[in-house]
Amino acid sequence: MQNDLNGILVVSLEQAVAAPYASSRLADAGARVIKVERPEGDFARNYDTLVEGQSAYFVWLNRGKESLCLDLREKDDVDLLKRMISKADVFIENLKPGTLQKFAINLDDLCAQHPALIACSISGFGEEGPYSQLKAYDLIVQGEAGLCAITGTADGPARVGVSVCDIAAGMTAHSAILQALFKREREGKGRRIQVSLFDALADWMNVPFLQYTYGGYENQRSGVNHPSIAPYGAFATSDQKKVIFSVQNQREWRAFCEHVMGDIALADDPLFKTNMERLENRKELEERVSERFGSLPLDGAMALLEQSGIAYGRLNGIPDLAEHPHLRRLSVDTDAGEVHVIAPAAICNDANPGRIPNVPKIGEQSSEIREEFCFR
């Protein structure tokens, strides 16, 4: 954990995944994050009870925050929220577009009144346009953005197994907020930011979009094989395990043929000489590769890939991940005791390993925050 954002106050009217992801990363960086919840709490608290009786989603995304419960149907609570926003450096919200206006909260007006404020709204499809009023959850956006169409197997499309739309939007919001904080440091002026799940994921879809728009190439669902590079995918070994490897260029293709396949002549076979030819003749290529790997145990296959300089790994399950020797963990205090989550990806040389963040109970800091921001 770090203190880069020490002194920064973040007020986040948030629920579910996208906004909590963005604010959790700000909390990790030392910002004070006040999580504003409805009286019954963020509904993500009840997604499951698998982490010592608590929700996996909530434990993951709400460490290091303070919890304040507000009922925005009550004028006093609306006034309190406005006062908090007026004191905040950053305000984040991911309610359905138009919801804040129902409570007489207009972010454009608040930004005009408080020019240093950075206000970030996260929604499903944005605040304008034909889909702006749709409720948007992760799977819905995966479907709308075409991700499901290129995920799965020839038998049918599939959802990506984690909430990639929410995470993409949270990451986008986080980077936009940091950029705005940097600009404000130099110019003293805040910024109004809008992020949608659809836009965030659509940005990730640029390669299949460009391939189709300009080349007429439509990605085919290929399971755990790469849609536009071959050989690149998972192959079963003789001990019923699977290894994933990737041949990225012609040099690697020749090395793969010589050291792994044991057939240097294969490198110049007209059916497989270039990546485009390998894609056109993928079925025959994968039959040959499958036969070769099916004759090797996992350790032997990985040794040959290592010798040839080919990138490789195992097709692990979640139990394998949970015991993975390379996995870094972060300790988090919860109401049920200390749990360990997967650590954030960035490793910084001045991180403070001594600070263990906590996951707040519903409204745990409500009384103190109400007193701190009360009207005098």
C-alpha cells in the first residue's frame, strides 16, 4: 500500500463493481475514500457468502474505505451529500443516468460551483444516446459489444468468466481520474468525466473491429486457441494435462518445428509456411500438433518448449491458481477476520507493507462522518 494520494478526499456513491474498482485503487494509493451506500448497503455485499460469510466481490473491492449510509429520499441526507461533494477532491458515482437529478443533484452545476472538483460518472451506455437509459450489467454489455460472439467454441458463444466490462470501466475511470488530478495539480482546475461499460469494452474490441471493418475478416470462436495466430492454444499431453504455447513469428515457427515437432521440413511446408497459411490450414496443423503433444508428458512438452524458446504455460483451474507459487497476496481485515486477496498488479519499490486495509461494515463510519460534515 502507498500514500501517494494522502490528503485526497474521494466521495463515491457506488455499488456493484465498476465504481468500487476505481475507488479501491485510489484507496490503495492512500486517498481517503468515503463509500456512500444506501441504508441497506451496497447490494454487492450479498452477492455470495463464500469469504468467511462475506461476499467475494465486496471483500475484493472495498478495502481501505469508510462506509456511510445515506437515504437520498431524505432532504437532509441529500444536503449532507452535497456538502461532502463540495469538500471532496474526487466524486464518483455509478447510478443509472438521471438518478442523481431526481434527488436535485446536478454534477455539471456542482463542478461549476466547485471548479477544482473532479467528478466521474460511470454508467452502462453513457448519459446520452439511444441506449443510455438501459440497465446494463456485465453480461449484457459483453453481448452488445460483440465479445461473446468471439468467445467460446464453434458450438456457441460464451461469457468471459469474470466481469470484464465492469473491470474495464473501473480501470478506465481510475486512469482518467489520475490524469485529471495531475492536470489539476498544474492548472488548479478539475474535470467532469464520463465512462461507460460499453465504451470501455468497445475500446478493447478494436482488433476484431479493425480486422472486420478493413479486411472483411470475422473472428471465429476458437475456445482456448488464438483466433488469428497459429499454432497458439492449448494441447493435451499424454498425462491428460494441457499446455498452452504461442508461436509468434517465423523464427519461432522454425524453432518449434525443429525442437518440438522434430521435423524441420515442416517449417517450409507450403500449407504452413506463414501464419496466414497456417490459419487457412489450421485443422490439419492442429491435428499434427495434437498427435505430437499427445505422445509427451506435460513436463517433457514444457522442456522442449523451453529449449526452443517458445512461450508456454499450463491450462490451470482455479484450484491451481489458489496454490500457484507465483501468486502474490494482500492481507485485508474484515469483520470475520483477516483474509487474503490477490494483490494489485503494480509493484512499487516504496510500498508500505505494514498498512493492512480493512473492509468496512455497513455504515461503520456513518456517525463520525455525519458529525464531521454536518452544517454549522
